[in-house]
Amino acid sequence: MSYEPLLQSMGRTAVGGTFEFLHDGHMALIRKAFELAKGDVVDIGLTSEEMAGRKNRIIPDIATRKKSLTAFIKELGFPEEKYNIQTLKDPYGSTLEEDYEYLVVSPETLPVARKINEIRKTNGKREIKIVSINYVMAEDDLPISSTRIEQGEIDVHGHLKHN
């Protein structure tokens, strides 16, 4: 039996976000991306300050967000050569040009992933397999989100804050 097809199934994986507060939902996205990559490279798109500024709330600068992202990946035990953090200047990043095996998204970003494949198809490129993970729920069974954290409703693990 040949193991070559197994090796060929590994492939670059892309994931992206603002990662404003590195919460449990973001951590699930990152973990899933590394799991799917099976040792191949994960490209992580980090929303630029210009794009993040459109969210109508104060978001930490890109250096701060990159530092917390890098620290989390290091905690997971992945060496620097297994991932690239790229600045996203638009919703698509390198996914329109580069070939990826997987694109990991949340339900919130699933429409963007579908748009990426639409554009790729129009440009004669093969589609990227979209892997949408479920929202990670807070204690109140509502999704953990940066907005809720910023508003003081929950912490990064989804625990309710009692004011």
C-alpha cells in the first residue's frame, strides 16, 4: 500500500481575523487550521489597522494583536516555520492568488469564504475547501464575540461578567 496519497492530502491552510481579543472562538479557529494542515504551513491573515478601524470600536494595534496571536501559537507548540502571519488589507488576503487546501472560517465569515471561491472560479483557479467551525458559546449559550467582550458582557472564555 502506498502512503503517497496521504502525504499529498496535506496542504496549506488559511485562516483570518481581526483577533482583537484572542478569545476561545479564535483559539478554536487557529487550532482547527493547524489540525487540518497536518504539519504543513498555516497562513494567518491579520486584519490591518485600516480595515479594523471600520468596526466602530477601539481595536488594539496590529503589533499587539500579532504578539498575542504568536504567543498562543507558541503555547500550542507550533514552530515559526509552520505559520505565516500576513496583514489583511482586504477581506481576501492571499486566498485569491495562492493555492490552499483549506480555508477555516466561522459562521460569521462563511459568506466571505464563498465569495473567495466564486472569484477563484471566475479566475480559473480551483476552489479551496471551506471548513466552517461552529461558534464557541459563552455561559449564556450566546456566541463568544469580541463585541460582547468589549461591551463587558463576557470575558475571553465566555464567562459572564457580573456588573
